[in-house]
Amino acid sequence: MKRTQFEFVLKDLEKKMVFLTGPRQVGKTWLCMEIAKEFEKAVYLNYDSFEDREVVAGKTWHPQTELLVLDELHKMPGWKNFLKGLYDTKNANLKILVTGSARLETFRGSGDSLAGRFFRHRLNPLSLLEVPEQNDVGLQRLLNRGGFPEPYMAEDDIEANRWRLQYVDGLIREDIFDLEKIQDFRAMQLTLKLLQKRVGSPLSYTSIAGDVNCAPNTIRKYVDVLEALFVIFRVTPFHKNIARSLLKEPKVYFYDTGMVMGDEGVKFENLLAVSLLKHVNAVEDYEGRRANLHYMRTKERKEVDFALVVEDEPVRLIEAKLSETALSQSLKYFHQKYGIPAMQVVRYLRHEQKIGEIELRRASDFLLTLKM
């Protein structure tokens, strides 16, 4: 299969360094290898390899190298300064592709010397647009197995489940402890399990803290770590005042829909959330417009699942439904009150239609219209 980022990365490599970030095992290395095939002289170096580490430190790759792929470079002490020096002194023909996950992405929150020297590309799980079966068959497999390449392409669900068990165990035992010192391993495991059962519901740190028997601030820290590792992402209620939005309860979704513990309706909402997140990431990364995924909620608890927001303005409201064709009253309320284009995306829908100005869309068709 061919990832939609392929051509975008190739194009951006002609101008600056490219940072490719995303969850562990989402296909970053595979994509790098596919891009490397477009060059006669490409070198792949993984900082986890002792031999490669020596090559990186000594900059002893072949001087005629056209593409240099640096994987896990964020584990190198002083890696940002290393990259700055490399980029500022490199041969004009050398393209640099850097890939990694949590730390490579989170460093962007602080001022650094790499500003203006790279383009960011976020690689998310497979979308319906990227899988071989771009229809209900592919959609059902994404619901069952999630969009990570290995479980999606597995021979059967048992093999996919075995992959996921090892994936989660590796995340907690290796990545989480590498990123942050967690004192209570059991509490982190329990927090993750509770989040798996509360997908799409407003998140109460106090409630989870009571179940885990620890302080709400500890739960908040665990959620921050899981988000930094691309295990989960938070969707906050939209409000013009960003600070007010952040203070209200977020909803949590998983990058891997296969990790969601719930019925088909909950899994469908999660899959739609991942697909919409991928869409807004593409709007930012490839169109240069600020874009975010939010949800809408009033004090009277009228709620719409998702609001696509571009340059701080909601451009579309989206409600996820498994099979219900009657329009959501909350969706109608927000559409009529604020005039925002609205859509109800239904997993099982025989006929698409328009009721007033609100669209009823079949999920398998709608997902193919997203940017990624």
C-alpha cells in the first residue's frame, strides 16, 4: 500500500529537512524505505544501532549520499544542535529525513534552534483512503483491527490481537519509562484500561483518580504521557476563548481503534475521530492553515461529537451514528443557531440524503473525501 504522505515528503525534501513523526509502529520506517528507493544513493541510520551510532557521530556516511535518513536520532544527546550544524553545513544535494515519535514531536513546544529548517509531517494510522479495500470491507476491518499496518494486514484477528498485546506491553514498559519516570506501574496500567472503556465520554480526572486510588493530578500526568506517546489524543470543547476550552472536560480517543473497549458504536466514533484528526493534521502540514478537532457542548448538555475548526472558526459539525437516520437534535440546534455546515455520518446507511441543509452521509463514502 502507498501512504498518502509519500509525494508530500518527496516534495518537501527538496526544500528543507523533513521530520516524520507519529505513533510507534505506525509505518514511519517503512515509508522512509519507500522514499529511499527514489534516490540512487540513500543511507538509513538508526541511532539504536551501535554501528550506526558511530557513523552518525563521526558523520562518516558516503559524501555522495543524496538522502540521509536518521531514525531515533532524538536519543542522541544534543541532537538538535547536531542537526542544526549538519543542515547548515551540508552539501546542497543532500536531503535529510528525520523520523521518531514522542520526543521528536514534543521538543517543538520549546524555543529551539531548528526553526525554519524543517517541515513536519505527521504520520497517523491507515485511513480508508490508504487501505486496499476502499469500501465497507475495509471500513469493517479498520473498526475491528485499527489502522496500524501490522494488525490491519494480519492473517486473522487472533494474530492482530497478539500484536496489540505486545504493543501495549512495550509502550508501558519501555516508552513510558523512557519518557517519564512513573512510580506506580500498576496505576498507569489501570489508568490506560479505564480510558479504553471511556472513549468518547467527557473525561473526569477526579473520577478516574477515585478508581485508581491516587490524586487527580497524577491521572492528569498519566494522560499527558499517553498523549505524548501517541497512544491517545484529547478532543476539547470548542470555545473562542482557548483557555476556557482547555479548562472544560476533554474527550479521549485512541490512535489505535483496536484498543477501544466498547460496542461497535463507540469504535465507530473512535475511528471517525482518528480519521478527522488525520484530516486536520493534513490541513496544517500541507496547507499551512491552523486546524483543530473539537466538539461542541452547551451548559444544557446539548452536544455534537466533532467540530472541524480552521483558523479558529468552526467550518463543519459532524455527528457519528451507527445506524440512526433521524437527525440528531443537538446537531440541528447548533446548525440553526450558528449557521455552521452540519453532517451526520452513519456507519450503516442505505441512501444518502439532505434534510434541510444537513447532510446524511454514508461513512464509507464520507471517509474517502478526507484529505488523508
